[in-house]
Amino acid sequence: MKIIKERSQIEPMTPLEQAKQEPKLGVQDWFRLRQERYPVLDSKQQKAFGGVVLSREELLKENKKMVSLPSFVPDEAPILPGGPRSIGRQSQKPLRRFSGAKVIPANFTQIYNGESRSIYYDTSFPWVCIGRLNKPDGTWGTASLVGKNTILTAAHVVSGWWSPGGPVTGNLTFIPAMFGSGSILGATWVANVIGIAAWETPTAVDGYDMAICQIDRPMGDWLGYFGYRTYIDDWEDLSVWTHAGYPYDLSMGGTQPSYELGIAVRDDDSDSYDTLEVETQADIASGQSGGPLWGVFNDQRQIIGTLSGREDNFAEEKNSLFAGGNGLVRLIDWGRNNWG
């Protein structure tokens, strides 16, 4: 006799299983429709810029002072109110030695007043514009779409994989909406980095820690992209900012993205390059570097900083630092004008 289990006996679905089974908002597979509409350029038509260093003089031209750049949201793209589809925080088994003692990973984690990050699984805007930047040595960072063929990350994420005037070395790839072994958008959603640009910097200062990458596929046309805005002091202590990235500590190998809402900027420090160290108490960990810090301005999703790291061990507050300022807006503007 066939036994039918009562509903109460059926094991409930996990939050991730529920997210995967929920119907997509708006047009089914809206991103694939746009991918078909805006094909990849023939390789002969697309120039790889390689490594580009922009000078301080270029940044400080009076006619180049900029306040903001607009975002782009495809008409087909769904936008969820509030945050993305959260699946909570995944429990991880602690690493242990043969003796049974816990192992503290070499990577760092900085948490303020209790963990505030959650893992998400979402195909809406702007969450699909954030992805993982994978490097040939097996390490990674976070990047976000800021133009048709342009992504933003931290300069230290791509350090060592390019040189001024030379080609990008190694196989750096950008996977938008990566979750697990690949993108939730499909197996073909992978772009190669063919150009990298950053400001000329005398030292590794956090305010300068920003870079843009040219990718070989017009993912910004397909998925939309963030805008940018120069941070101003009037916004200090307003808990209105959001950050997302790929931390090593919430999922094995940093393969699942996390987000945090309601972040406040505590302070900012400027420098001669017109860039800013934007200081927050966002919860961060290795792998989130290069991830965006953004807010909403009249329906515009605009970034004010890209994650650089945290203050050194001698600082009292040990704030999380984002690279921003006019230098950020100018760098993205250069990328859009030259790469798209």
C-alpha cells in the first residue's frame, strides 16, 4: 500500500529552495531577452585597452569637476522594494586542527555590534549588477557594473595583474549575480577583463584604492548599471547606505553574496587627489573588497564608495573604509567615455 505523508510530515523547504522556486518578477528571464537584443561586438571591433594610468592633472582639471553620474535601469528589470530576497546566514562548520582546537583563518572579518549581513539570492535590479571578480590564483574580490562594458572594484583586488601600457595578465573574469559555482542568470554569464585603469598614486592610500575594468561583454546593456555620487558631509550619521559583496566567512569559498542595509558614514578624510576615505561601521570580511556602498537618490542607485578595507590595528575605531569622492566619479566617467 502506498503511504502518503501528511503536509506536517513533509520537511519544509529551506529559504534558498524557496527563493529558487519563486516565480521571477516582471518578464520571465528578462535578462536573457536583453542579452539577445544587444549582442556582443565582434572581437575585431572591440579594442582591449590593457593597463591605463590616469594622472593627477587629469583628475584636477577644473572643467572635470563632477558631482554625480546617472544609473541605468532596463525597462524590463524588476526592482524589489527594500532589500533583496534574503536567505539568512548559512551556518558554517569551524575549521579545526587534529587536536580539535579551532583554527582562525588568515583572512579577516570585522563585525560591529553583532552580525548584520545576510546572504541573498535575487534576479532583480540592482542586485544582478554586483558580481565576483575571480583571479587566476584562486582568490577573488567584488565588482559592480558602472557602464555598458565597465565594472568597478578596489585597486588592490587587481594589483599584480596589469601594468601601465601593457595587457591584462592572467585570466580575470567577472561573474554577475554569482551564487555557488556560477551565475544564477545562467552558465554563459561570464565576462573577461581586457582593460584596467586607475589613478596614478604615490602610495597605497585607501582613498586612492579604486580601479575600473573593461569587460568583453556589454553586461551593462543587459543588466543595467549603478550611478555614482560624490559624498558630502551633510550625510554623516544617516543610516541610509547599502553594501554588498562576496565574503569568505559566510559561505565556503566566498561563493554566495551578502548584503547589509542601514549603514551610516561616521567620518571622511580627503586627499590631494580629490578622493575620500569614507569611514563606516559596515560588517566586512575578506572577499568583499571592491564591493559598492550605495544609496537611492530620486530612484537613482548611486555609489559613493568602493570597499578598500579597514583601519589598521592601532586605530581606536577600526572603521571599514570605502574609497570615494570626486576621484571616483571622474574615474567612472573616463571608463564610460572610453569603454562604454
